[in-house]
Amino acid sequence: MILPQVIVSGLLLGAVYALFSSGLTLIWGMMNVVNFAHGDFVMLAMYIAFFCWTGLHAGPAMSVPLAALGLFLLGVVVYFGLIKGVMRGPMLAQILSTFGLALLIRYSAFWAFSANFVTLPSDLVGGTIVLGGLRIPASRLMAGVVALLLTLGMHLMLTRTMLGSRMLAVAEDRQAAMLVGIRPDPMQALAWGLGAASTGIAGALIALFYYISPTVGESLVLIAFVVVCLGGFGSVPGALIAGLLIGVIESLSAYWAGAVYQDAVVYALFLAVLWIRPQGLMGSL
Amino acid sequence: MLTVSRRRLGQMALALPLASPAAGARRANAANTVRIGAIYPLSGNAGSAGQALQKAIEVGVDIVNNAHPDLAALPLGPTAGLPNLGGAKVQVVFADQQGNPSVAQSDALRLITQDRVNALVGCYQSSCTLTASAVAERYGIPFVAGESSAPNLTERGFKWFFRTTPIGSDFGKAYGEFLQGLAKQGQQVRSVAIVNENTDYGSSTGDAIAAGLKQHGLSLALRIPYNANSTDLSAEVLQLKQAGPDTVIFVSYTSDSIQYVKTMHTLGYKPPVVIGDDSGFSDPAFVKAVGDLAQGAINRSSFDPGNKGSTSWVVNEMYKKATGRALDDTSARGLNGFLVLCDAINRAGSTEPAKIQAALRATNLNADQIMIGYNGVKFGPNGQNELASTLLVQLRGTDWDVVWPQAKATAKVELPFKG
Amino acid sequence: MKRIVPALALIGVAVVVWPLLVDNVYLQRVGALVLLMAISASAWNIIGGFAGQVSVGHAIFFGAGAYSSLVVFTRLGWPPIAGVPLGVAVSLALSVLVGVPTFRLRGHYFSMATIAAAELIRILVATWPLLGAAVGLMGPPTPRSLADLSFTSPLPYYYLFLVVLLILLALTRWMQLSRMGYYLRAINAGDRAARSLGVPVLRYKLYALVFSAAFTSVAGSLYAIMIGFADPDSVLGILVSVKVVIMAAVGGAGTLFGPLIGSILLVPLEEATNAAFGGSGSGVTYVVYGAIIMLVARFEPGGLLDLARRARLFLARRVEAARRAA
């Protein structure tokens, strides 16, 4: 019964990866900007969930919408205050600006919340579901389900709605979109807002079973980059598949080869995939 | 004349942006304060540990500078200031090394040459202690390491480096003796698994424990090094579950120890004996987060608050008052190092480095004269405290009770691990 | 031009002389750190700035240099400086290994691939006992001879780093003026355009990376010699890679002196904020640091040298206009 459990744990882990990568995919795909502050967005959302609990004694039903709203606003502010100015500049300026933002957010959190580790009570969304001998923690299952819904929602929004078509049009060709009467700024601000909001949802859910500290985002952001790259440039379903894949690979390689090598296996595989398919698994050139 | 004025000019022009805020004060107070530099990771990934240490050192300053009749056992407890230096006060200059060995080195240089400290303490991470103490050695400034346990620190032939904390091999010996004792009582403990995080602390401590177990005839069933930042530790726990060792020793930081306990609970895995190697298990956040899932876990710690009114209890209360949380083992060891240094400065009766060094060499404190559970403090020729020792404690409710060694135990060890 | 030569000479003299005039070892050390960072950032600038291939994995080469220096000491007992050729050789091999598969990638994909490669190497080194695994390697604790280059004063390091930096800048200048400089500018403008001009894109990208890697490795060796210690986090961590990018970009990537300017501004800034606020344990150091690089990126995306260039143009135009009006 051990091996199936390893795979199930890997899938649950992968769902978490997919969950916190979804917002990054949207932002990256929409405007070709890599957000180095993504992990710190997740961290802020985790603190929102934490303060929801300490201040209001409220669980995820309250903290998830609140984090989504808070991060949406942050995303829009960051777009107008920072990204709009560097978006069409050199790629270096984009890296520099979002990395600066990351340091600013991370160390402001340090200053405001102190360096101490905090956690939400483990029984907030408690319990373990036992299914035919497989043990699944409820909190992680919830995160997995939300990851699926979020991906589906984002995909439908982009492919089936007028708003999505407009956003894609702006992403495709800003000038052409303006010619057909789409104002690019609101669309791109919206993309940042929505990307950040889904990051907020992710953070509030991950806080249920992970520790919270100002530097937590640092350890999450690299794997998110790999997920998004592997999934393919801006491909929302691609990120889901890549996330699940990486989760299972990490779990299996930790079980077989040893836990220290799990990230090494992922990076090596990622490089191999890029060598063969420079556009990622689901992306197009 | 010309050279002097040119120097002044250069200094004024170039020192301005880098002048430390304390620089102006430093000449004025030379007579009646003793300055000690403290280098810790006050930001970065180990910021939590560094800030806890900073608070502990501040409690230490309070103990030294003010009269505490309830701390009569400590050399500088009942008196205010350093009596042999005419009641001089101790002032600590903190520096943040950010977990970076190069920054630690810059900090040491700045504290020694700019802030003119008389001695240094630090630096938590062994890597930073290594580079910072090398600067102190060059400048002939005493350096006391209260927390860093990498064995190689005291193998460098340094003359100005002193370490009060026990080191990896002491821990290995402690676990070996403890488990051997359990075996004699009929507990099945022959096969042991070591699960260690894969940075400096975890891997070197893991090696030391493995060596210690071997010496005591215990077999290492499994060793799992892992990355402390992992989002999920299920695969590691499943590996343990499959191998089924009698004892599991976790060498983990805070976030991952919490993750392990949660994951073991989720996956329904309960090894008979669970031992945590200090660090993560000793963080107050651990008991707060998963105390109810970790009942019966054993932890290495040198600090035990003990009975009401005891020295360590009073110190713990002072720390609680200052921070709202209990004194953890790492911070307690750092505080002990600081107090040992202050005692040496007082016995030296001078802030002259060579005299402090001689006084440190002559240090001979017994177990009652310190606020931590060592057998005492007495430095060997390499600067290592030969009386350093450790306790093993077991979690009951929200408190850790001392269960080993027998002579210091306040409770009997209760097995198996309840979870 | 007439006015520029004496100005440059003056700056040159100042750079050489100031550490002798300040009787302050800490400032001298900061000066040495500035130069060390300037070497790393200028080396990165060749591939990242001139060729426009934004590598965020230069820690690979920095680490190769640092580890090589210390491994010849710990395993063979040689002075760490003897590890420099080894580090350069390893870096050359690694640059081919990293470059060939990743140079086809465009934009962010290249950056991400270099991050992944660097992380991969960091993890492998952290489990490799020959290189001290996670604990790292230590240099000579006390100098055995002059060859160990282990000095109490930062001054010898300052001048050593200055010499290396000058060599690097001279070579870079020479490259800028040669055919290679022209090719790299074309590549920077876009692979496809460069190819249509007949530039052997892959080959010249590789040349640039090899050049860049060799000097980054030297910087790594010098770091290890001065600090006397290397472990996976401090020489192979992602922050090492990111820092060189920041220095070059803030000063002005793709310009000869940009990385130097960036280092001159940011390294002392970091030291000063850490000295002033670090002890309070509030993390203010990096709040300030983050805010500044964010502002530079937002308002001077071309780096500070770009600002200086525009200021000069602006002044020249004003002078011209004034002259005409007169």
C-alpha cells in the first residue's frame, strides 16, 4: 500500500504547486513579465489567513475571499505603480523591478510581523480521509480541488468569455487591440489583479497546512517558475499538468532516490524538456 | 601635520556615509562601559532564531548590569555591573550577518575596528562563526561561541576562540547512552533511523549521531537527508513507515519538524521512540503548532527551567516577561556563552584583550554557577568547554520534562511515543 | 576629449590612492568588496549585457572558482590561488555544458533554464563529500606563507582586485571594438536579425559565455581566498546570481562601466544600511535596498549610466541653444 500512497501524496503536492503557480501563469502569459515577487504575494496571503484566524477566529470561508480581494487590489496597484512603466522596457528592468518589489515586501513583512514562524491550528480544516487504505488530509484535498476549479475557471474565462478574448487580444498585440477599440491598460491591470487574486486564494489555502514566515515565499517561488515554464508559456492547463507531474516526480524520486535529490531530479528533467521542447509542454512558439 | 590633516580629510569625506551610529559615542564612554559585539542572523531565513538570541542576550545584559538578588548563584547575578571594573556596565552592539559568511566577516571587522568592542559573541550558524572568528583571531579579540556546534570550529588551533556549547559528538554520545539505557530496561531500540535536513547543521549533526550510535552498538537502519524547505514530507515518512525502525531521530529546523509531526499523524505512523535533535523541536512554535500530536516526543536540550525559584527558572521568567515566550535551548546556550564571557571580563578586571583571554582560559564554573544544564564551564586547550553536556527531555502536555541523564532527571521516560 | 583625459587620470589616481589615505580598515574592506562585486558584475555583463542573454545562473561559475580554490587547499595542501586555473577550466567546461542546450531558448526561458541549472548544481554539490557537502570547505585558518594570500589588512585584496578588474575592463573594451563586439550587439538586438546579417549566433553567444564564465570564476576564487570559506548557499545560491544581475542592471547593462558604477553605489549602500539598521533586527536593510532597485528599474530602465548620458546630452543641447541665442 506504500507506493500508491506515495503517488497520491505526490498528486496532492502537485495540486499545491499548480495552485500557487496559476496566478504566475496568467501574469506571465498575458504580458511576458516574470514576477519575482510571486512567492511574496503568496506569503502576504498566508498572513492574511493567519490574521483572519487570530483576529476574527475565521477559517478559510472568510480568509480565502479576503485574501483574494486583498491581493487583487495589490496586483492592480503594482500594475499601475510599477509594471506599466517597465513592461515595454528591457527585460532586465522587469527582473530588477519585480525583484526589488520582492525584497521590499519580504522585509517589510519581516519588520511588521517579526521573523517568528507561525501556523494555523491544524484542526481548522481537520481530519484525514481514509479511502481504501489511502490516507488523504482534508486540507490538502481541499487545496487540490480548488486548484482544479481555479484552473478550469481561468481557462474558461480566457477562452469562452468576451473579457478573456479581449485580454488575449491585448497580450497578442497591443497596437492591434487598440485599433479594434480595446483599451489595453484596464485589461492588463485586470490580468494582474486576477493573477494576484488567484495567488491570494492559493496562499490562504496553503496556510492551512504549511508554516507561515516572511521568507516562506522564497522557497516556493522557484518551483513555481519551473511549473510555469514546463507547462508552457502562459498555458493555464499546461501549468496544472506540469504541477501535478512535478508533484508526482518529486514524491517518487524522494521515495526511491532520496529526498535530497527530489529537486535535483525536477530541475534536470526541466532542463531536458526545454532542450527537446523549448516552448514547454503545452506552449506554442 | 600634513599627513594627519590629510587623513582627517579623507576620513571625513569617506567615512561619512558608512559611519556607524555608535561611532560618536565610542570615545566618550571608554572608561565605564564594556562593549561586546554580538553577531547574529537578525534577518534572512534564520531570522527567527537570531532575533530570539538577541532577546536572550538583552536579558543577559539586564542580569549583568542590574542587581538580581534572586540570581545569587550566578557570578554576576546579585551585583550591578562588573564589580572588578568599578561597577562598569556592559553594552552590547548587535550586528546582522544575514546568514551570509561574508557579511559575518564584515560585521566582525566593523565591530572590532569601528565600534571598538572588547570581545565578540555569535554567530548561530557555524559557517558564519567560522569566518567571523577568523577576523577576531587576527585582531586578537576574544570570541565566545555559545551556539555553533560544528566540530571543526575548535580544530583550527585558534587562541582567541572559546566555545561553551556541546558539539555534535557530544550529542551522538548522549543518544547512544540513552538508547543503550532503554535497551537495558527491555525497550526494543536496536534499529535507529536518522532523518536530517541537508544543510550544515543537519548533515554534520547527522554524521555525529551516526558515529555515536555505532560506538554504542546500535544499528543505523536508515538515514534520510532531506531539504528543509520541502512543501511535502510524505515520501520521507512513507520511507520510514516501510522500514519500520524502533527509533527515529529527527535533525530538523522549525518548519520541517512541524511538517513531520503533522505528516506522521496524517499517514498514521507512530514509531515507538521519536527523538528530536533540539533546533526545531525546541522552538516554542513547535509545541504551539503540534504539541498535541507530539506527546511523548523526546528532545535534546541543555536548558530546563526546572523548579520554581531556581536560577534557570528565574532567567526563563525574565525572558518570558521580555518576549512573551519561553526561553528555547538555542537562545539559552547563547545567553550562557554571553554570561561566561562577562564573568571572564570581570575576573580579568580589565578590558584588555589579553587579560580577558587569560581569564577565559582560567574559567572554572560549576553546574550551579550557570543558568543551563551543563556540568560546568572549563575550557580545554582548543577552547572547547570540556564540561559541556546535554539533557534529554520529553514532552508532556506543553512542558518538557528532563528524563536523561538519571542524575538530573525530574521524570521517568514514558514509552512508546503517543503521538 | 581633451577634458576627459585629465578627468579620467584624476579618477584613476583617486581610486589607487584613497585607501592609503583613510586610516579605516572597514572602509578599505568595503572598497575591496566593491571591486570584487564589480569584477563579477562586469564579467556577467559580457553575456548578460552586451549579448543580451540574461543569465540568472552565474553562481555556477562563481561557485566553480570558489570551490576550486578551496579544494586544492583541502585536498592537496596547495595555496588557494593555485585553484584559479582549475576553476577557470571547470567553468569553461560548465559554460559549454550549460550554453549549448540553453542558447536556443529565448527571453525568460533562457533565464529560467540558467536558474534551474544553477540550482541543480547547488543541490549536487551539497551532497558531494569531496567538496565538503553541505558543510562547505574552509581555507587555511592561519596563513602558512605569503602564497596563501591571507592578510589581516584588506589593502592587498583591494589592489589585487583592482588589477583583475582593470584587466577585465581592458579586455572588454578590446572586445567591444573588435568584430565580436559588433556581433554581440547584433545578437542583443535579436537572434533572427543577427542571423540574417550572417552572424554565427550560437558560436558567438558561446564565446561570450566562455569569456564571462572565466572571469566570474576568477571572482569566485578571489572571494574564497579573501573570505576563507565556501558553502553551497554562500557561493552557489540564487542570491549570488541575482546580485550580479542587479549590480550590472542598476549601473547600466551593456556598457563598459555600468557594472562598476552599480557596485560602487549598491555595495556601500548595503553595508551602510546594514551597519546602521542591521543591529535592530528589523530587516530595514533590504527594505531600503529593494525600494532603490525598484525605483531605478521603474524610472531608469537603462540603468544609471543612461541617466548620466541623457543628462549630458541635455546639458550639451542647452549650451548649444544658449550659444545660438547669443
